[in-house]
Amino acid sequence: MSTVADGLTRRIRPTSRPVPPVFGVDPDAGRRGMRPVADVVIIGGGCAGLACAVAIAEQAPDRSTVVIDALRADRDERTWCFWDDGSNPAPEAVRTSWTRWEIRTADRAVSAQDAAHPYRMVSASAYRQAMRRRAEGTGAVRVLSDTSVRSVWDAGARTAVEAGGAVIEAPCVLDARGADFRQPPENGRVVLYQRFVGQWISTTRPVFDPSTVTLMDFRESSSEDQVEFMYVLPISATHALVESTIFALERRRPHAFREDIAHYLQKRWALGPDEWEVTGEEAGCIPMTDAPAMHEALAFSIGVRGGSTRPSTGYAVARIWRNAHSVATAVRRGRTVPLMRDSARTRTLDAVFLRFLRDEPAAAPDAFARMFGGVPGPAVVRFLSERSSVIDELRIIFALPKRPFLRAAARLLGERARAMVRPLGPRRRIHRAGPTREAS
């Protein structure tokens, strides 16, 4: 068995202490008998886990990979949306696409389009099934579905992972289990929770416009202390995913998402209770933060856990796909797996935007309408998909209201300055985001 990744374990200084409680550690479990050995174990078989498994198999076909997935591929009913930049590894999983989108506020509606980079919806279930077939078709990947990880511990030259009653050892473990909500951000950092409930709505009469996505409709928002909007993804004139979304400071504060959706259907399309029904539902919480991601003591964080979520928007899917190739390259070369880290310019813009959303949510509708209505669609899409030029970013800055963002920039400078003189407190993780010297 190849041991090309042995250097990964040595570089992150394996420790005899157990991994944090989220792993459900039992250091004595599974220490008996012979154990299977793989080059890579990936914990989590969602968007990031499968993308990295396929990328590793394609770049290093002689490396063996085991993916441990707590779900069955056909049980994931979520949808993911993104502006197509050519990075989607499973185009067959695309459910529908749009080239036109709109923003609605109390006093105006603005729209834009970009035919070259459509806004696409991917079925998570179809994606997982397609990527699993592709991964296992390489002969180098094995996916264990409906299997939960019970414990992870240091096993000397390797890391041991106990799952499904068996123990697998590998010199490289990748953690793709999604957002880590266990710790607040350090001083000088911000986190907003993008919380949402989406319902698949079928109507008895045609009301939806399947040519246009409503990215944000602020007209029914009644809150002064957080950003609230509706998000509409129409599949046909009688079928759409309608989401109620908030950017909140608290992750568990109750919110009437479903009541918001029912009210919105009545107000926008005059739909009575007997004219529509819910055929499916999905919900989630996405942390939007400028805090740098970090690796665990015994596992490299990838995907959302590894910093792939864009702090100012919550978009992550296309970023995960692009970063999968960097992860695979690091594994192939036996180097430290890099966390995703944007350019200093992008990080600064996102940090300012986060503070604007946190402190002046009432001004958000006007800001988004100015950005999407005052800048050509392709330039906005380039900015949202990390392909923007300095000229694109300047156009967006000039389109936005100046005073709220200058105040946000001042707060950013003040918060970061105060954080430099405060103790940061104990740390559980050992690597800051971004490639180390070996991975650069």
C-alpha cells in the first residue's frame, strides 16, 4: 500500500490526546486485530467529500480512498445553486438553469442577466449518486453509505477512524462534514448565520415566471435588526422552491419561516390556502464569517469546514469544486492540504460587507438593488464567483451607498485593532487557513 501521504501526518504533529467531542471519541475502541489501511479517509460524502474523492482518484489513481457517508445518496433532498463557471464535475445533476434574475425592494425591482454564466440548480441527491458512480468507477474509491463515524484517534504513523463497526487507518484524513458551530469566532471577527427554510410549492394556477430567479425580495421584511428576504426558484409556472431567508446573529433564535412563505404566496400572487400545497421542504444554516478556517488536530478540514463558504454571500458549491483540485494535488504530492483562502482584497471587501449587514440591515435592500441594478450582470457574476477584476470591483463599490460602507470599514479597522491587544484565548485547532510553505 502506498504511503505517499505519510508526510501529511508528520507535518500536523499527531497527538495522543483524543479529538474533540464531536467525534464521539473512544480511544480504546477498535484497537484489537488487523485493520484495513487506506491512503485517504474522507469523513462526509456530500458536495466536498465526493468532489475531493473523484479529484484524488483522477490525479493519483494509485491512491486508495475510503469515503464515509452518514447518509444514503438517495436521501439527500437539498438543492444547491451557483453561477456556472465551468467547475461543476457532475453536469448531469443540474435540475434547471436561469439566465435572468431579479432583486425586489419596497420601491423598485431590478433585473440582470448573463447568458454565458447561467444560474444553475443542482439536485444534491442526483449529484451524490452521479459522483459516487464516478468515484467508484475509478476502482480507487470505496464509499460507505449510511455509516457514521464513532471515533477518531492517533494511531502512531496513521490516524484511526472507527465507523460502522470497523476501524480504518490512513495517513491522511479529510473532514468534510460541513459547518463547525462549536466555537465562536475570535476577537475582531464576525459571524452571521444565513438561516433558511425552503418549501417546494405546487399551485393550481400558473403564477411563477420560470425564466427569472428572484434572488432577493425584501418587500415583506418587517425586521429592523436583521436582513430578511424571500428567494424564489421557479421550475415551471406552477412549481417553485420558495425560501424564507434571514441573516441572523443568533443561530437558534426562533423565526416563523413557514408562516413567512404562506404570507408571501398570498401577498405576491394572491394565492389562497386551497390554491397551493407543499410537496417538499429543506432547511439549513450557513455561517457567513471572516474568521479563518483551521484544521483539526487529526484531520484536514475541507469544504465548508475548510473555508469554502464566501463570507459575504454564503455561496460555497462552486468554490468547493474548484478547491477540490488543490486538495487532490496536495495529497498526490504528500503536502499539507490547503484550506481555502481568498486574496487579501477579497477578504477585506467581504469583511466590510459583513459588518454592513450586521450593523445596518435596514440599508441592505437598497444596497443589493444598487449593486444588481447599477452594475452589468456579467460584472456582478464575476464578483460573486471570484473572477472579478479591479475594474469590476470598483464599479460595484461606486454603485453602493457610500456612508454605510465607510462606517462599516471604520468598524472593521477598529475591531481588528482592538483584537490585536486582547488575548485570543485557548485554541483547539492547530493550523490557520491558507497553504503552508510546503503546499504553496
